[in-house]
Amino acid sequence: MNLDYTKEQDMLRKSVDEFLAKECPFDEVREIEDSESGYSAAKWKKMAKLGWMELYFPEEYGGLGDPFGDVAIIMEEMGKKAFPSPFFSTVIQCGLVLLEGGSEELKKDLLTKIATGKLIMSLAQLEEEGSYLEAGINMPAQRSADGFVLNGTKMFAIDANIADKLIVAARTDEGVTLFLVDAKDPGVTCTKLNAIGKDNQCRLIFKDVKVSAADLIGGAGEGWDILEKMAQKATLAKCAEMLGGCAESIEMTNIYAKQREQYGTPIGGFQAIQHYLADMKIAYDTSLYYMQKVAWMIDEGMDTTKELSALKAQVNEKFKFITDKAVQIHGGIGTTREFNIGLFYRRAKAHEYIMGDTDYHYAKLADALDL
């Protein structure tokens, strides 16, 4: 097992870092967060030109066929810059669902559009309870003469307010089934939620939305298996983004501790502050190396069920721990909207629940270990 980055991966990391540093400094992150759309269409097009969206998709669908570890590098760098974009919802969640369950016609059509930045998608999986369990999907899809009719509510659909297409998980007689729905269908009502992460979480209400049999992704009742396969890679990607946030939180706090003076000396000289920073760095390093190992396992085609749950559970807690200590070192200004560490403090709590919170993954790990 070799976890060292290749020359090409180092170049990718550097190019993403340079692009985001130039295109989206933290002041602009706040402006994008506060906008109605919650993303920048201009930056989305520039990302597409750089080839970020096409990186993992197979060549026959307009992609480059690179390993998923390269996508994790992009997510990690986005996490460092707290960059708001529909990359996770579109390229990772919906892109992976299409790869796993879409027909050849759908893949060639939709994945090619995603790869060129011409399509934004959102996954409507969760409901009122926010459960990632199969039993948490209860919105009915009733059969009609020429397909299905959707009625019900979906919650926490990321970027649904800017999406062109939705992938909706609903329950048929056969079980959980996935449907491709036009986000602009008159029967779909989208409301952007005032979420702590300011990350375009949306409520979707479906009223008599008609979908044809051709709009199924996979067969009837096959949706849960597709979602579980998608979740393997999507969970890793979210962990990479969160660890990027950890790295930046440590770096900016270290710089602040060297500059902020108290009693005539930088606070970084106080032993208590040094202990905090050391604990933060240890928490980050252990999770980073584990994430790199799991990324390697995924690209090698290994089963990572246990490892991913262990990883997400610890990253959830360590992101909160690191940002909590970072805010404490910054003092009162760390809690303000204007100071940069607040961007990561909010995200630590918001990202905990995306792709499963700590309790969910502890339970999943216990099941996998047959405890």
C-alpha cells in the first residue's frame, strides 16, 4: 500500500488550491453564502473548463477515468477554502447514482452534461426524520397508466434550489425506487432552508408529479442498493472535505496565536495554547492518514463498509473538536460572522449529518462487526 501522492496528484492539488485562492477568498465565500442561489455560476463554468467535473467519469461518458482518490483531493481543497458549490450534490451524489444505476442512454446524456458543467442535479433522499436508513424512505410513488405519480415531502436536498434535474427516492410496491424528475416541474415546490451551514439545504414538496417508466434509474425496487453503493464514495468525499476544513482551521489558528498578544507576549507562547494546537494537529493527522488509506482501498475495489463508518464517525467528532478549540483560541471574535474561523465552526456541525452522523455510523459499524 503506497499512500504517497503521485506527481500528477500533487499538480492537481496545487492547481485546485491556486484556483480557489484566487477565485474565492473568504470574503467572497460569505457573499456567495448570502446570495439567493448560494453558488457562483461563473465559477462553476470555470471549474468545468479545468476538468474537475469530468475527472472520475469513464471516457465513454465524457470523463477522464481517473481514480476516485483524485476526486477526494479536489474535495479536500474545497474544504480548506469553505468553497460553496454544487460539486458534491451534482458530480458526486447524483453522478455516482447515475453511474451505478442509470441506463446507457441516461449516462451518455446526463453524465456528459455534468462533465461539461451544463447540468446541476440534486439528490432528494431524506425525509422529515433525516434518516439515512432504508426505512427512512416512505414517500409513495403510486403506479399510473403510463408510469408513476409522486406525492410527498423531501427534506435537506442539497442544491435543489439551483438544480435542473432531481433524483428522487420514493417507495413503490417493490421497495425503494429512484426517479429522475425535472426540477422545474410545476408540481415541485422548492423552499431553501435557513440552515446553519448555509449550504443550500432545501425542502421539496411533490404534488401529483408524473414520471414515466423511462424516468426510473435502475429497476423498481433497486433504488436502495444503488444509494448504498453511491454512499461508499460520497461518504469518503465528504470526509475529505471536512478534513480540508480541519487543516485550514489549524493553520489559521496557529497564525492567529502567533500574532495575538496578551500581557505583552503572543498567546502562542502560553503552554495551554500550545497543548490545544498539538491536540488539534494529532486529531487531524490520524484521520487524514486513515482517509488516505480508505481512498486507496476504494480505488483497489476493496470492501470499505467498516472502514468508512469508522472514518466518518471520527471525522464528525474531530472536525467539531478542532473548530471548537480554534474558536476558543480566537476568543470572542471567533464566534462572529466576520471572522474566518466561524465559516468552519458552522460547517463542522452541518457536515456531521451529511452522509450520516456519528450515532448512525457507530450503529452501522456495530452491525458490520456483528456486535
